[in-house]
Amino acid sequence: AQLAEALVGADIAVEVLFLQDHGSHPLKQRLSTAGIKWSVLSGTLTSLLRRLKKDRPTILHTHGYKSGILGRVAARLQGIAVASTYHAGEIGRGRMSAYDFIDCWTGFLAHSRIAVSQAIAERIPSEAMVIDNFVRLPSSPSTGDQIAFVGRLSEEKAPDLFVELAARLPKEQFHIYGDGPMRDSLMDGAPANVIFHGVQAEMESVWPRIGLLIMPSRHEGLPMAALEAMSHGIPVAASAVGGLPNLIAEQQNGYLYRVGDLDALENCIRAWRSNAETRSFLSANALNTIETRFSPRAVLPKILDQYRQAAAA
């Protein structure tokens, strides 16, 4: 959505294709609200081939395992330039692990490969350009004070560590925004100071309530939740994985700690909560980080350059 909106802002025609219909999705509503054209395919290579043959786009930009694999094959068969962005910091298990392997090893079919962190780029056998994710800046920063987790409730995101942290600080309230396979087990074992809000249709009304975002992830790429939080002036306390150390400067715009180090994370929260001047300092620096390095103005020219190289290949 961020990329589509930025491209439209640069007077570039865009259509978003959902490879398969998974039902109601916040992205569909966001695209519609922004006036960006989107449509849904049947999930097959044939449906994508037909669509590319009909529309003949200048470039196909793929995101995600299955879309990347099928998109590169379809674009090559139709003689269309293709760029692929690799987002996932975790390899996954079972079928997801197989998808990741095929996705990486078929990267050579793309005319341009983009990775959102150096760690992801190193997993791709073909050369990939590291280009950061980006977000637009909202009209006003958050003034909230919630301690929050935002994201999928799955092992790689480590919401279990967030719940364990809450048990250590019973006088604080901890807010979880999101859903996933770990939801039931988390709710069964969570202390009373953890509030589960579930999936949010949109986050724009939620960010103003949050004062500190906790990202205890075991694996990451460059998570959009961290960028969106910082664009609202919300500092992030995150484990030092994936592209997060490239985003967060310790005690400058947020906090970094080793994966699973709850003692360090607890200290971060105490430091953030105890000093209003520190909170203001971190918030201002978080906003500045996004504006100068992770905004459409800073990142879109790099993506457009990759498009030009792919189209000329």
C-alpha cells in the first residue's frame, strides 16, 4: 500500500493484483480509499499469465513467496520486466520453508531483486540490492502512553516474550494488537494486565494511543510496524535482528537488546516510563529518522532506479 500510494504520488499508473482471494483484508479497503485500482486473480499461474497478456504492464513487481515464484515465471514467459522484493526475515517450517527455498533460488529469473535487509539479501543466491521499506509521515505524532505489541501472534514475532514481560511488570498495562496461531495459548496464560485487542481494520486510529512499541521478535526483515510506529513519533524497543539495528539507534530513537533478554527489555521500559524528557527526545528522533531515511521521498528514487534497470535488461 505504501509503495502503491508513493508511485501514484509520482504520477505513475499502478494496479495491485492479489494472486488469490483470501477474503476480507484491510489492504483492499486502504487501496480503495486511496483510489488505487486492485483486482483478485484465481491463484494460478494461468490466471496471472492471462492478466499480463491482456494488460502488458511495463513492469511486474512481486511481493511474497508464491507471488514471487509465479510472478517471475509468468513475466518471463510474457516478455515483461519483473522486479521482486524479499521481505521475510524468517525462513519458516514445513511448506513455508520449501516456499522460501524456491523463492530464493528462482530469484535469478527477476531482472531486479530487492531485499529489505542485508541478512535477507545474503540468503538470495543472485545479487540483490538492499533497499529499506518506507512509510508516509502522518499529520501529527502520537501522544499516547500505551506499551504495545503490534503484529502477527506467531513464533517468529515472539508475543510469548511480550506476555512474559507483562508478568514481570504487573503495575503496567500491556496491549496486544493482532491475531495469529498463538492467540489461544497466549490468552490462556496471560496475566490480567495484558489486553488483547485482536485484528485491527486500520491502525491510524490506534497509533495515537501507543507510547512505546515492543518488538521482541526472534526473526525479522524490516518490519512495517516499526516504521509506522516511528513515523508517529513512537520509539521502538526491539530485539537486534534483521534490519532493526539499521533502523534503531540505541537510546537515540529507541532501544535494542539481544533476543530473549527480558532483563534488558524491562530496563528499557523502566527508563522510558520514568523520564518525560527522555520520551520527548526519543520521539523527536524517531520522527526524524523516518523523514530522512525511511520516507517515500528518501526511498522511492532507489526503487524507481531498479525499475529502470529491470526494464532496460
